[in-house]
Amino acid sequence: MNAEQIRSHIANLIKEKGKNLRSLSLAIGKNEAYLHQFIHKGSPLRLPEEDRRKMADLLDVDEQELTDIKLPNSVTPSLKHARTALLEMISQNVICGTVGFLSFPLADFANMTTASADTVKAIRVSGDSMAPTLKDGDYILADISESRFTTDGLYLISLSDTLVIKRLQQINDTEFLVLSDNTNYKSVTAELKDITIAGKIVYVFRGEKVA
């Protein structure tokens, strides 16, 4: 393949992997229009080596697929051992929009959850409604593929343009308790049809400052 065909191939890979140009541009440390310029305008003509390696890692492909230049055989094996799970970080206050990324070695991520890294989002907890379980400043991982109630637990619930973290407990086939672990906040009863579940909490990182 020539350079133009490689760009088309990369565009197809990004689509197949369920990624988008903006998020991947930010993930490799570039401005949000970087990959759009590369794919659609051929600028740069080829991905620089460092960007290419990061893209191969994020797309989980052989680096050779991302360039028309023949690479040494030693390139791909070294990357296989460095594979990471890159998680998009979103704001609890704004459902749409990336505010950053968290990266973990795949082995460590696999110990946190069996969910796919493509469907797990990181969020910084805002407020004290779920204290002491979750404190203001903690970080949670939420699996957004869990968009329906499965078992009692902590869920991300979409309300207007914000996300809230609440505990859902089943009362019967149609009704649920929406609970805040902080006893200063009242629990409410709601029907499942009135609740928009945006994901289920699968892991928590404590955001405590070390003195």
C-alpha cells in the first residue's frame, strides 16, 4: 500500500475499533484535529514514528499496518509487551466530552475488571452524596456497556446533561430504590422506565492526599 492507501486503511481501522479521530488525537498527545488533518488532508504525509507506535498500541494492531515503509522485524514484539488499556476520562457534570485519559498495563486492568477497555470510562467523583463509600475526589471506573439494571449495586444515572452515581436496589419487577449512601440525602423510589442507566461502577480509586 502507498501512503494514501495507508491513510484510508487507518481510517477504516479506527471505525472498526469503535474509536474516533478526536479522542485518538488527544490520546497520542496531539491537538484534537491532528488525525483529521492526517486522514483527510495528508498532513503529515506519514505518521511520525512516536505517533505511529502509540496508534498501533491504541488500535491493538501491528505497527506495520500503519505505514508504507518497511519496518524492522524487531518493532512489533517489543510493543506487544508494552500494551496498555487507555481509558477515556469524562466529566460527571457533562456527559459528552473528554477531559483526559488514564492508562494502565493490560495485566493490571484485567485485575480490575473483566469489561472491555473500549467500554470503560473514568470519572472523578464530585460531591458527598455517596460518602463514605465514595468521597469527593475519588475516581471510579464505569462500564458504559452496562446500560440496564442487572444486580443491586452502584450505577451511573443520566439526569438531563449530568451524571450522578447512585446505588440501585430492586424492590419488585418494576420499582427500585435510588439510594445515596450519605444518610443526609433522602432515598427515592422510582420505576425502571424512568431511570436512564449510563453505566455500572466496576472499580474505585481513592483520591486521598498523602501528607
